[in-house]
Amino acid sequence: MYDRIVENVTGFVLAGGKSSRMGADKALLELGGQTLLARALDVAKQVTRQVSLVGERNRFAAFGTVIEDVYPQCGPLGGIHTALKSTATELNLMLAVDLPFIGADFLRYLIREAGPANAVVTVPRGGGFLQPLCAVYRKEFGETAENSLRAGKNKIGPLLDKVKTRVIEPDELREAGFSMEMFRNLNTPAEWEAALREFGKKS
């Protein structure tokens, strides 16, 4: 239904989280025989040839090109800002490392929706919340993010009200054949155990 590789888009896997609720580095936990980081990189590489990860170079250099935060310890907004400062493309796909149920077909759909929207951010809504860590950002959002970070404000949500944002609503996603379950992320040991059981059923 969609082209396998999308040109002129850079993919970024955000792997800089502290994993404090999990009690272990989420990026390096294994699910279905792959670390979450390797899984996220593989999915992103099915969509675009240009994929980097944002995190600590000394932790993740073995996995590929690593870009370290310009503003460390500033959460996901710091990672998005870093990605957008480094990118050479207008459209940029962000994918958090802890979203193992996101597939390449959805990422292609997301990019396809972002292209003609002329929005600065194209973001799905799932599970009752916007999903800014599985979204497409135009390079210009980097300036908005930098201004916020310099002011000591690290939240992504308020910034989406300040730029033209295309929200893909649940009804649109379901009509396109996607389940809201794909937005389940893994933050706690209980969520991790549930994911292990689910992937065990698939093997």
C-alpha cells in the first residue's frame, strides 16, 4: 500500500530516557530476541535510509550513528531539539525506543500524512493522548524547541499549541487499519512482563 522506503525523510530513535520507573535501561532490554533499541532502529530503517539515534554515545555507539543531546537532562524535548539541529531534511520522524508495537506500515502512513499537511508537527492521538514521541517534525520546530529549552521549559505539549499541528485522530487511524494498542509503551516492570507474555505467544 505504501512505498517501502520514503525519500527525503530522516528518522531518529530517541533513546536518552532515564528508565527510572523500569529500574533498568529500557533501550537494552530484549523483547522477542531483540533489544528495544535494535527493534526501533530496524523499524525506522524499513521506512527511511537515514536513521540516527539520540542518546549517549558511550552507551549506544555499537548500534549506529549517535547524536548526543545539545541540552542534556531535558527529557524528550531535548532529544527532539538535538535531532532537528542535526538534520538535513525538512521532514523528520521521531520514534521513542519504548514503543515496540509500532510497525513500519504505520510510520509510512504517518510520513505520508505529514507531507501534504504543511504542518510543523504531524502527531497521532492514541490512548487518549497525543503521541509526540511517534510523530513527524519539520526542521523549523527546532527553533521553537530551543527557545523553550533556553527558558527552562521542557514540556512538548504546550509547544504544539504554538505551531501549526496536524493531529491524526483515532477515528482516522482506525479507518486506515491501525489499532490504538500500537501506542502502548513500556515504562514499568509490569508493562514489560505483559509485553513479554504477548511476544511469547507470537513465537
